[in-house]
Amino acid sequence: MAKEKSKKKDKMKGKAKGKTSSIGTLTKKELVKRVVHFFQINPTQLFNYKQVAFEVGAKSTSEKQLLMQLLDDLVLQEFLVEPTRGKYRLDTRSGSIVGTLERRAGGKVYLVPEDGGDEVFIMDKYMNKAIVGDVVRVRLFAHRKDKQQEGQVLEVIQRGHDTFVGKIDSVQNYAFLIVDNRLLNSDIFIPSDKLNGAKNGDKAIVKIIEWSERDRNPVGEVIDVLGATGDNDAEMHAILVEFGLPYSYPSHIESLANDIPENIPEEEISKRIDCRDIPTFTIDPADAKDFDDALSIRKIGDDLWEVGVHIADVTYYVKQGDTIDEEAFKRATSVYLVDRTIPMLPERLSNQLCSLRPHEDKCCFSVLFKMDSAANVKEYQIVHTLINSDRRFTYEEAQTVIETGEGDMKKEILMLDELAKKLREKRFVNGAIAFERTEVRFEIDDNGKPLGVYFKESKDANKLIEEFMLLANRTVAEHIGKVKLKKEKAKTFVYRVHDLPDPEKLSNLSQFISRFGYKLKTTGKQTEVSSSINRLLDQVQGKREQNLIETIAIRSMSKAIYSTENLGHYGLAFDFYTHFTSPIRRYPDMMVHRLLDEYASGAKSVDAAAYEDLCKHCSDREQLAANAERASIKYKQVEFMSDKVGQVYDGVISGIQEWGIYVELAENKCEGMIPMRDLDDDYYTFDEKNYCLVGRRTHNVYRLGDEVVVRVKKTNLEKKQMDFELIEKK
């Protein structure tokens, strides 16, 4: 039940916040403090001298005279403005910056300036009705030495969110939405006539329709009911809504997709290279339905092979600017939660027309390579083709063929495996980094309940597909980006870029791993640094600190994004790289397909600024999808552990913050926290640089990577949180 008294809508219309009672005679210092604070918490309102005197508790004649002088001084100091004679408000013209509000781990809110300057800490009391994600103007407070710059929100320029998901807490004549995420610090008041059928305990989506300066809580209306709290579909949909992602596909767009004819006209077939007679197959996860890539191989000469990387030709069916395309762009990516996929394209396209299903003629955009047995590419073509896949393999089936040398299409698979291993070897010689983290997967029943945990391992069959997709992506990027003449300028293109790692982060990584006895080269040639990182990753294999060091190593790297500016791909050691091979699930791949066609027809270079905006949108959506996937995994981890309260597990400290210690269980990789308040044997301080907690009296130290024994104390599905109790440190 919502806290009725504290959360009831504030009816005190017209009252300023922050009235202070007077005790004795106010000193100038105290009066200044009160006036500054009063205007800071009421930054947009005008007040006359009498109103200010009342609010700050200036009662005597001498106090009022001092206040009048002080108000004039603050105007001269450009802290206040006097837009109307005798009326004052906070000066927002100077000492202010614009940026976006973001919440960090631990709940603190920071302004990220749009000009890229230092972040500014915003206390809750200075948020001024702003919400995390909003673009706001912030006034900077006087900067104290060695302290984080602080400020207060003056105005909301653009709302980042106006819809929120949460649990309905219904009272007799009204209700509140108890918000799931940490974007909003207050619950949303919902009048009874705005509930739209939502009942107490329902998961619902609520849109804010009003939030006046005088109201403590925003007012909202229910726009959709997802289902009962705890229902699997409702909770998964809630996660998607939390990150601003769609949880259903518009029926009218699905209808448009259903109207697309299945047969390929003879006229279209005649325009394509016919590869239907070449041995071709797909390799995908066992539960996959959208097969967007296929491989073919045939011997065409003495020590010469033709290898085809065939990619679903989505843009043959989805034309730029049509309704389906607009929806695909808006989504920008398919979203993969623990128990479901929310596709970028309608099912008719992703799972049927475009999917490279066996024994069906399919339109493809292909890269055909002529390669020798040493995996050297002699020639290549980027062409539209027609294929007919002979066999659909799961990764497990293909792996069996590689391991045993027996099975369907064994000659083709074994030859491609041999070539893939040589391509991989060349990549690492050139400086590629071998990040291969263990992926946690859940065994799920029909109701979405997690029954068990298993770990996804990348084997030769996975690496076979990976290497040829990398080769195709690199070749396509070079085809456009690599110019023959120095004076020649490459046409605008969509690249997948991965910048060099931050030197400071690499240095911190080096210092951290030294306590485990490892060394890392942080300066020198790119290949030398990357080789050193690879040696480190090899050395930690199978060690208790493996996951920890891999995690911190990944954090020291830059994030891969889409851009028209070719920075190369550091992690892969490619000077040119793009995404071409997954147009069913990634919109940038569709952009690449279209640009290839445009430039092949002789078109001029497209507008770089416009395409950079498209790239940013796709990068942002990709990040949101990744966040949603992590949230769904976290939810299932907590759900899986909810019937294991009281059980004891071995674990390793995976994170340390000022509010507690995060522990990853060895058995199932589920993560929970030991709250700082439960470490009652001493007062612990957080050493951020050294990733540890240090006891002030006992000098006990808890470090990242320490092995511990914990008991599951409690689980909270709504907050996706799990608390552990520390039993012992090993």
C-alpha cells in the first residue's frame, strides 16, 4: 500500500517551498544563507521583498532593512534578477549549463553536459521536477576545492520520458503507480477516472499528464495494463517499457508484411547470380527461426575455392521510407530477452520470406570469395544472388561433424572449418583481442519459470560462422572505404568502429591485476598491447579470478558504435569494419545494403551529417536493447534463487561500492549484494582506486576477486535484487 499521508497529492497551492522560522536576531551570514537557499529551491518563481522576508523569517525592522540591502547586492552579483521592479528571482542567464540527467550506480544523479565537460552532481532536493533522461538547464554552485561540482535544475528543456511502468497501488478514490525503475523519485498519482480498468497489484503503463510546481507528485493516467505483478509476460513487457522499447508489433504493419507475395518473379531471378546448385547450408542456434546468413563452398581450381557468404536480402522486400522500413528504423534492432525475441521486422519477413530456410529459393546479398587453402582472398564479388540451402544445421550438429569428421556435408564443413581457423590465426597475429566471456543461459518452462542455469560455450562451429561473417563485414567496409588514390575521398558509409582503449583505464587495469601476479603492457605498438591483453586472458583461463579480470578488462575498452567516421575496430584489429551480415535483426545492416546498391549504380556520396544522426540513433537503441537483456537476466536470476533463501554458496567478490559488496556465485553466476550495513564487525571505508573495502579498526580488507562463502538472505523480484549474508572470507 502506498504511504497515503506522505504521498497524497499536495493541495497547498501557491505556497513556496522552504519557509524557515526565525530564532532570535538574524546575522547577515545566516540571512544570506537562508535567502540563497530559498531562491535555489524556488528557481523559477518571482517574489517581492515582503514574501522573501516572510519565507526566510526576517521579522524585525533591522532584519528587513538588511534583507533589502542583501537583495540588491545579490542582483549586482548576478545571483538574482529583478525583471519587474521590486520582484526577484534566481538569475538563470549566467553560471548555467545544459545537459542530460543520468543516474549512476548507487542512485546519484548527474548532469552530463552537452559540450562534453565535467559531470555535475544534482541532489534530490535540487531536481526541480526533473526526471532522469531529461535535457535540462542547471545552475552551478560555487565549486569547493577537491569536491564534485554541484548544481540545481533551473528548467526542463526536453522530457526524456513521460511514460512509466510500475505496480498499481490502489486506494478508495485514487491510486499511485509505484514506479519500477529509478528514473523517477516520486510515485505517480492517478485519479480514479484515469485508471482505465487497472486494478490493485496490476503492472501498468502510466503517462504523466500534469505536474505543476505546487504538486509533489505528478498526475498520470493508465494507458495500458500489462497484467498481474509477477506474471512472466507482464514482467518481461515491463522491462521493455522501462527502457523505452516496444513489447508488441503493430498489427497494421504485420498486415502489410502478410500482403507481400512469396514467389520471386522471373524478372528478379534473371538479375541475380544463380547459386542454387552450389552446396549451401546454415548454422544457427537450435531455437533460431530467423536464418539471416548461409555459407557455400565449391572447388573451382587447383588450390582455389569459391566461398559464398550469403545474407538475407531484406531490402529487396523492405523499401526505404515505406511503413515497414520506418518501423524497423524506429526499433533499429531486435531485442533478445531471456525467454523471447522482440523482432525488428514483422514475423512474416524475419521468420519466413527473408529467412534462409532449407529447400526454398531465397534472395540474398552475397560476398563471393576466391580463396586458396591458406585462406588468402584472391578476388571477391559483392553481388545479389539466388540460393537454395541444402541443410539447416544447429551449432551442436555442425560441431559433431567437425569433431568426428562424419555427417551431412562433411567435406564442405571441414574445409570451411580449416579456412576459418587460418583466418582466425591471422586476426590474432594482427592484434585482435580474444574476449570470449562465459554467457549464462536459463532453462525455461512453458510459463517462463527458470528451471536451471547453463553456460554457453563458443566452440569451433560458432567460430566458423564468426570468422566468415567478420571476413564479409571487413571486405564490404574496405570495398567502400579503402580508396586507391591518396587524393581520392571515400564515399560516406556506415562503419562499426571501436576506438583505442583509454590509457588511464589500461593503467588502472595493469595495477589491479598486479595483485594477482599478472603483468600487462600498456604502451607501445597496438599489436604489442593487444598481444599482452591476449596473454593475460589466456593466463586467467580456469582461474578463480577469470571472470573478474575479464570483466574489468572489457570495462577498460571503448564501446563499439556505428559512425560515418572510420576509426577502425581496435578489438578486431581491422582498419575497416561494418555490419552487413544481419539485416533481419539490425537496421545498420540494411543501411549498408542500400548504400552498396546506390554506389554500385554510380550515385554520389550521401550526406554524412544525416547518416551520422542515423548511426547515433542505432547505437543508442542497441545500448537500450543490451540494457533490457541484462535486466531480464537479472530478473530470472533473482526468480531462480527465490526458493533458495537460506542456502549457502561459494562465490567471488565481483563488485565493490560504498553501499555494499557484490558477490557472484560460483555454481550459477547469479549475483547478489552484501549490504554495507550488514558488515557490522567494523566501520568500512571504500577505496575506489584499489577496488576494496578497508576496516578502520580491524584493517580487514575485502577486494575484488576474493573468495567468500555467503548465505542467500532475501530476494526481491520487483526490484530485481538479491541480498546475501557473509559467512566467511576464504
